[in-house]
Amino acid sequence: MVASILTAVISGLLIYGIKQIRYSMLVPWLVLSTFSLVLNYFGLLTYLLSFVATTSLDDFVIFLLLVFSAGPFSYIYYVIYSLYTHMKMDFGMCRVFTPPPAAEVQLKQNDPASYI
């Protein structure tokens, strides 16, 4: 229960840090996710070796579930980490993380006198 509350608070920090453009608030989520990802890959390797050693169908099913959970989680981790590095680089260069302005098109007014 404590782990679930801690995970919820850290995920809240992630969302708040993204909205407020504060890269330091993403660090707890990155640390927790790195730990979780390493454990996930360790479990993946363990069940793969267990399946090879015993050829148990249960180990193979668990291995497949771990593969299908580790893939999307790795991608989400990569996206959040790349956002963290972009936010940190923009902060170091004193730039604000804002969308680019719309293309400015200068309006040319037709001068009826020039047509005569």
C-alpha cells in the first residue's frame, strides 16, 4: 500500500513537472522507472533461462507477458527521458519551452491609384 501511494505521488510529480516545465520534478519518476525497468529485464532473463532449462509452458507464458509489458514501458521511459533532456537543455540555454509562432504573412493592401 505504501508503494502504491509513493508511486501515485511520483506520477503526480511527473505530470506537474511536465505542465510547469520543471525538469527536476521528472527525476523521481525516472529513478523509480529505471529501477523498475532493470527488475523487469532481470525477470525477463530469469524466465527465459527457466524456460530453456525446464521447457515449461508456464514459464514461456510469463516470459511472453514480460516481453509485451517491457516493450511499451521501455518506449514510455525513452519518451519521458528525451523530454527530460530537452527540458534540461532548454533551461540551460535560458529558453522557454513554447511552441513556435505562427507564420507571419504581411498583408499587402491594393492601392487603386497604382492600377490607373
